[in-house]
Amino acid sequence: MRTAIIGGGIAGLAAAYELEKARAAGAPVEYTLFEARERLGGSIASEIVHGAVLERGPDSFISEKPAAAMLCREVGLGDALTPSNDADRKTYIVVRNRLVPLPDGLMFLIPTKLIPTALTRLFSPMTKIRMALELLHPPRPSGHDESVAALVERHFGTEAVDRLADPLLSGIYGGDASQLSARTVLPKLVEMESEHGSLTRGMLAAHRTMRAKMAAASHAAKPQGNGKAAPRGIFTTLRGGMQQLVDVLEARLEPAWVRRSMPVSALEKTEEGWKITAGGVTEIFDAVIMASPAWAAGVLLGAIDPVLGEELSGIPYSSSITVNLVYDEKQLGQLPEGFGFLVPASEGRSMLACTFVHRKFLGRTPPGKAVVRAFLGGARNESLLTETDATLVETVRRELSEILGQKTISREVEPEHAQVSRWRRAMAQYAVGHQERMQRITARVAALPGLRLVGNAYDGIGIPDCIRLGRQAALELAQSSKAVSLPVS
Ligand SMILES: Cc1cc2nc3c(=O)[nH]c(=O)nc-3n(C[C@H](O)[C@H](O)[C@H](O)COP(=O)(O)OP(=O)(O)OC[C@H]3O[C@@H](n4cnc5c(N)ncnc54)[C@H](O)[C@@H]3O)c2cc1C
């Protein structure tokens, strides 16, 4: 079976890797990976500058979802896996130009500890009263999908949306809480509302169950080696940068089957198979793994099924910008403890979030250097993409000095290195109604045998989900190729 993979981001690479594995194991599969850009990896791109790892795109993946760490171990990167430095984990929200720490006990946006919530400067007394009364919220059957903002507002009020839900989600999705689907982005909260009414009570109950399960599991598990489990942070990265995974995957593929700088320009479904045109040449394949962003998939598949094309093109995307600044630590004052801060839209700033990179992951920045990474743009501020690098760096330096204070980062202090990366329409937004849209898409795809859709637009925005979907699609096709070529005697 000949499979075309369209898009060489992490989803497409994971699919190609799985097909290569199947081929090495004797399955009758061949693949061709078409990537529009001259490099593979899509949004994943890192560089080492002055000995510091600078991530242009994602800096890590969430450890709770196993697919990414599993793949890293499988391809020999187990020793490079580096947990986030959770001992120093502290995140702030900017409120009227001042940093306010997120209160202790916050789980999935839900405050679960009375005293830290009562004492925090993040919320006004009215919001705190509302948070206490939330415990009386009656159960509500989950009906139509709604926005994350609507769900959070109903329980905790607008200030909780403004200072909590919106900055946290724009830090993850580059998105807008008033647009994102509660049912897709926060399904656990929707379930809790229908079961418990109060999200706080639901979260506490879930926490108790999880603790009981963990206690039972650790009781049942036999200690290995010295009895200590390997350290695991909330986030995991690779010591040499996320690019390591891209490079190792690429090295595993058959070089002749990887076509960079080769955008697929047309797709046709004929009786002979899938006709793919790229670089003026048309080839026929038995199957297609579409691993490009949904908007690109929509254009290509729209020629075969206009309804499917429209559904895919209808998935919104946001753009973002990252700015990495490398400083000599001696030139800075004392940065606040922790990983960094989030900026609510109501602060009217260009920055959405800022990470103190040298604190979040140890061992990726040389001693004496500090790396500050700003995240800008997002669904509400796409126009920043047209600014020059110099303007963006200047904006970040000004905002850092206004938020952290001149004594901490003076505007006069020049970073040793500044790196700007623009990510146009890179982050899919799971808008209200996403699941219904996915049902319609799945039904249309089922009518096109040999087609699989993978990537961040469908069932999880993060790297582990993209890897899971890519590998799963390839495995299904590889298995079906065996079934076709090995008829049961
Ligand atoms: C700034 C930023 C920070 C992020 N931070 C994190 C994080 O910390 N943790 C995390 O888990 N996730 C993070 N994400 C999300 C995550 O990186 C992405 O969701 C994931 O990498 C997407 O992978 P993908 O393969 O689906 O798509 P992409 O990486 O977008 O790859 C798609 C590829 O398809 C190619 N393509 C498009 N059209 C065609 C065509 N016609 N023919 C051939 N090729 C085509 C593109 O050139 C591209 O290389 C971040 C994303 C961004 C942008």
C-alpha cells in the first residue's frame, strides 16, 4: 500500500515513523511525506544560541498524556527527557501592572482551597463571595455546547473569566475564552456541572477519587531499583530542545521518501486511487494521511467533497508570536520566583504570557544567563504579525520593564540575543460546536476510503495528541494493508 502523508509537522512525522516501523517489520507499505516548507517539524523548532536552548514554538509537552514521552523513549531519547522544575513552579497573573500569584489549590481553573482563595489579591471581595456561594450551585444537565467564558461566568462571575479563564486559555490555545468550546476544552467541568452542580464540589470529589487511586496503585506497585520513581514534572521537554524529536524521527525515515519544499497543490480521488499533485508532478497513492492544518486540508479536500472542504476550512485558527530574549543574569535585577506570568486581555498589552525559561527547565540555559520568552498575538491581536522584529522586541522589552519594574529589567539593558518567531494560523481553536463539527467531518471522511485526518485541529491541540493521532492513523492503514495483501487461506 502506498500512502501519501501531506504535512511534515509532528503529526505527519509520527505517522511516517509508524509506517516506516511497519515496513521494517515486513508490512507491504510505502510512504511519501510531502512538506511545503524546507524544514520538517511544523511548529516545533528549536535552536541553541550562546549555549541556551531557545524554543521558537512549543517548549514542552504535558506529562500526563503519555504518547509524546513514549515516542521519545522508543526512538532513544529517554535520557534527554527533562521534567519541569516543579519545585519552583509559581505563576502570576498581571493585575493593573502588578504580579499576583495564582492562589494555591487552583485545579483546572477551579479554586478548591478556602484560605488561599479568601486571601488572594487576584479577586475582589464580591468574586470571593460568589466563589463561596458556588458550592450551592444546583446540577445542570449538559445540553448545548457553550463557551468556556459562559461556563466559568455562570459559576464564578466575570472577574474569574477575565483574570483566570481567559489568560490561562490564551496561554495554552492563543485563544479567546468567549469563543472556545467548554465541552471540548474543559469536558471534565461540563461533566462535573451535570453531576454535582458546583464545580468546586465536583473538583474536590474528583481529587479525592484520584488520591485514593494513586494510594492504591502505589501500594500495589513493587519498588524498583532504589525504590524511587523517576522524577516527573507537569511538563516534559527534551534537554537539547524539542527539535531533537523532529531530527531523530527524520533520521529514521527513508530519505528518498521525504520531500521537503514540496507543497501538495491538488488532490483527486479516481478509480485508480488518490492522485496527488506536487511540484508539477502527479502520482497515485492508495491512501492519504492529511497532516496539514485543517485550512490547508479544506482547500485540497474541497475539490473532492465541497461539504467536507467547508467544514475543515471552518475550523478557526489563531496566530502567535514568540520572542526569546537571552540576558546576562548580572545585568538583571532579581526576577520574581517561579515560571513566569500571564497577562489578561483587560490589561491592554501585547504580551499574553511570559516564561522565565531558565527556571522552568533546568540544565537548558548556561549558568549566568537568563532566558525570558514572551508569547504575543493570539486570537485578539493578529495585527502584531505585521510588525517588524525590531518593533516586537522593543514592545516586549518595554512591557517587561513596565510589569517587572525598571530595577528588574531596565529598558536600557540590551539582551545578548533576541529571536522572533511568527506562527501564522498555527493553532486550531476548538470553537463552540467543535464536537458536532467533528461528527460531521468523521461521517464525510468515512465515505472516502483510505483518507485519514491528523493534526492539532481535531482531537487535542498539544504534541502528545498530534503524535497519538498520527501513529494511530498509520497503524490502521498498515494493518489494513496486511489484510489486503495477506488473504486468509
Ligand atoms: C508558539 C506555539 C507554542 C506552542 N506550545 C506548545 C507547548 O508548549 N506544548 C504543546 O504540546 N503544544 C504546543 N503548541 C501546539 C503544538 O506545537 C502544535 O499543535 C503541534 O506541533 C501541531 O502539529 P501538527 O503536525 O498538527 O501541525 P503543524 O506543526 O502545523 O504542521 C503542519 C505541516 O503541514 C505543512 N503543510 C501545510 N500545507 C501543506 C501542503 N499543501 N502540502 C504539504 N505540506 C503542507 C506545514 O508546512 C506544516 O509543516 C504550540 C504551538 C505554537 C504555535
